[in-house]
Amino acid sequence: MSSSSSARSGPLGDAPVVRRCGEWWLTTPVLSLRVDDPLFAQDLDRFAADLADAQQAVAVLRSARGGA
């Protein structure tokens, strides 16, 4: 996991979670709840890093194929 998700903010793909100011929040159109469970937050950090790595790998493959 080369990506540093702890420094980044923003949504996690299409999941109903977002990272704001170093904290994870579960979100709905009406309500946001801060994630207080440190193990769950660590899992979200790992998932965010894996997602970023996968997106980077796809970008590299696309550029190697000529942007297809």
C-alpha cells in the first residue's frame, strides 16, 4: 500500500463514507456520523489505500495501451 490515505480527504469511491480532517464519517443525504471505532477506521484507511493503488494501476495500464 503505497498510497497515504491518512493525509487525503474525500469520498471513498461510491461507498457512503468520506474522510474529513483526518476522520472517517458515514454519510447519508440527511445525516453524517463520525466513525469512532479505531479498528473500523483502520479498515477504511486500508481500503482507501488499496482503492488508490488500483486506480493508479488502471491509469498505468491505460496509458501503456495508448489511452484506450
